[in-house]
Amino acid sequence: MLATSETKTEKVSQTLMRALDILDAARGGPVALSELELKLGLTRSTAHRLASALVDRRLLTHDPRKGYRLGPKLMDLGFQAKESTSLAVVSQPFLDGLAQQMDDATNLAVRDGDDVVYIARSPSRRRVAVRHQVGDRNRVSNTALGRALMLDAPQDAWAVYFPDEDQHVAQGQGLGRHFDEAGDCIRCVAAPIRDASGVVVAAMSLSSIPQYMDEERMELASQGVIAAANAISRRLGWGWET
């Protein structure tokens, strides 16, 4: 009896995965039934049965001349998912995790014209710490966050804010850096956060003061910031295989 139940579960799982494969195959535009057979290794009857079920649920539409394309239900689900996904809520566990790992403050910010606006944070546990509050603003040109937010900007736009810095170097590192050991006494690194389309929509940073951040620890912080920012980006739909 148990073996029969497990076999049924496996069949249901296999059917679900095949249906998801069909949706994936239709991402690039209309796909004919014969293409589904070839791409997914399905029999014609199986491909037709699954595609028809997806059409019935409005996850696909069917044009007899062109084939199957993604349906309106997916657009509705996409809008609902986007509305229910708060950038700050998605990011907070990663901000907290890196702050706890490094003992230093982490911040999440978006760009607003010439400013960055802090929308989430996790505090430092050190006696002397760099502190920002949600809602605070800072100049793009004065922050690692600003550099990360501008990482993909056209070169002339980058040069407006950072005329003495090589954008290609920053892009190669995947980081924005801001070291001010004379004025603000701050060492900060930031990495961009991307949405499903790959556009930079926010940036995450870790900030500390020089006495807590030698070069070795700064390298560790840089790796942590990049990993956390990439993890947040994946939660927003970026970076998955197409």
C-alpha cells in the first residue's frame, strides 16, 4: 500500500515538473506542440494533455497558427507577487545575518535623485559604530551605496558623481567603496541589488570605522556584502537560469 502511494506521489511530481517545463519553454514567445515534444522529450499526447490543462487554467493561451504562449493568469500572479514582496522585508534577514556575522552595521538604500535614502538597517554591536536611521538621506557622491547604485550607469553619469574614480574597476569588483579616514572616519562597502530584469533597484552596505577594519577584514566584509546582495536579488527574481 505504501509503495503504491509513493508511486502516485512520484507521478504527480513528475507531471507537475513537466507542466512547469512547458511554461519555461513558452517564456521566449509562442512555441508549437512539435517544439514542446522535441525540447522536453515528451510524447505528442502528453505534451498536448499538459498544455491543454495549462490553457484551461489561463496559464497558457493557444493560437492554432503560432502555438502556445504565456497566459494572462501568469501576469496576474506576477503583479500579485510583486505587490506582496517588500524590498525591506525581503532584505532584513540578510542585513541581520551579515551584521551579526561581522558585528558591524548594515544598511539598505535606494536612490532618489542625487541622494540615497536608507530604507532598512541592522545595527552594529560595537561600542563605536556608524549609525544611520531608516529615512535618513546621504549624497550619492559621499557613499559606497551611491557607487553601488550607479554601478551600471552610463560612464558620463558616473563621472558626474565620481570624476576621479574608474567605473570599470568598480564594475569588475562588483562593489562600491567609500573610505574616509580623515573626515567621517568611515570604511564602507556596498553591492547592488537587482530585480528580475537585472536592473539595479537598491544597494546593501556594511559600514565600520578604520580601527575595526583592516584590509583583511575589509575583504571579508566585501565578500559578505556581495553574497548577501546577490541572495536578495535572487529573492527578487534575478539570476535564475533561463
